[in-house]
Amino acid sequence: SDGYKQIIMIGVTIGVNPIYKTLARLSSRCFQEMTDIDTIILTEADFLKSNLLHPTALKLKVFDYIKDDNVCYFDADWFCIKNWNPTIFNNSKSITACNDFVLNIDFPKQYPEYDSRKFDDYHLNNLSFHPITEIRYDYINEIKTFSGIKLEYGKWINTGLWIANKKHHQEWLNKSLEYYIGTVGHHPEYYEQPAMNRAIEELVLEINYLSRKYNTLIVSEKKWSDSLVGLHIKLKHHQNFMDRIISNHIQTSKQVNEYFFNGK
């Protein structure tokens, strides 16, 4: 049955340098516990052989490291805390991902009305629902200037979590890599993401947008909707969380959940 699981999908994250190595172990464990899918962690050795500028760009070569056709990629600071079956997106022609964090309620004005917010309904397919004052134009304009992207920002994805398959998306990753090492380059804060979204634009790729609950940026707000599946932790705002991982007080998805939802 383990062989069958691997044929279906594999989870991949990146753990280079001591901090992210530690995070990647926990992130992988959370993913395995909540999805029952095996994972691999790309390491410093993989990075050193890659000749890439930054470890996160290893995701652009993900199919070089796995035998599986379907992959669920997640950053080491993304933690799955609720049961989820990403294999329903296997072999899809669409890339499966969440919208990028282009609204102020994503960051920095973190969900002031989280009790009433329906995370299942949170999509940006129609940005007319959002007043201009809610849009992160400083961020958007920076990425447009950097990457030359013209794709409407409501269609950008956050590349901290995505599901793809070799048949339909190898070309996307190849084009992303081409942009990353070429005309777009490495962004000092958002790394390979501008190149990946520029490649989506260039190839006119279809995106299956997951609701925000699968990839919510966790910054300052302490109380969150219990519908959340994936927590994308902004680590510089959560030093205590890091300390508890390093000291082995947080080792499971249940403990991540308790830390952010029950204050334990």
C-alpha cells in the first residue's frame, strides 16, 4: 500500500540551514499526519548541487527529485493542521494553489472580523467585491515593476503551497526557472514567486484556486477561524513558536494547532 501511496502523490518541502531544516521536519510531519501522504525534504546537499541563487528555487526543479507524477509542494513555514485530501487534484490540467496575499486583510490588517469571515468563500476571482482601500498596491506595484508581469493581480498565486503534475506542469516550472535565472531574476524578499507567476502569464495557464483556509498568512492575530487547514507562519512575528519547535515542545500537527488556537 505504501507503493500505491507514492504513485498517487508525494509532498515536498525544502529544509536548508539549521532553522529551516528544523521547520521542514515539523512541516513534513504535519502534512503526513493530516494527509497520509509521504514527503521528502530537499536538503542543503540538493541546493549546493543545483547552482541556484537561493534554496527556495529548488521548487522549480521539483520533478528532478521525485519519481512521482503528482506533487504537493509546501514551504517549510506552512503547516497542515486539519485532515485534507490533496490527491483529488491529481493529474489536473490546472495548477492548484491559493491566491497571493494581495489584500490588506491578508497582511498587514489581519482579519479584524475573523469570526464572521467565511474562509471557504474567500477567493479573488472577482476583485470588485473589494474596495480599492483593501488592495495592497505597494506590494502589487513592486512585483509588477520587478517582474514586468501584466497578469491581473487577483490571478497571482502564492507559491508557498501548490499542487502540480509532471505531464501538465513541467513546462511551467521550466519557464519559471528560465525567468528566475534570466529576465525576471531573484527577488530579495519574494524569491522565486515573481518568476513563477510571470510564467503562468506567459503560458496562459489555468489555476484552480483553493479557498484562503488552505494557505492563511499567520502574523499578529491570535484568534483564527477553526476552519483553517494550512497555516503559513510569518516567523519573525512568532519567535516563541520557533523557540518551542527548537526545544522540541512542538513536534506534531496537534501541538501546532493547540499553540495557535488554544494558546498552549
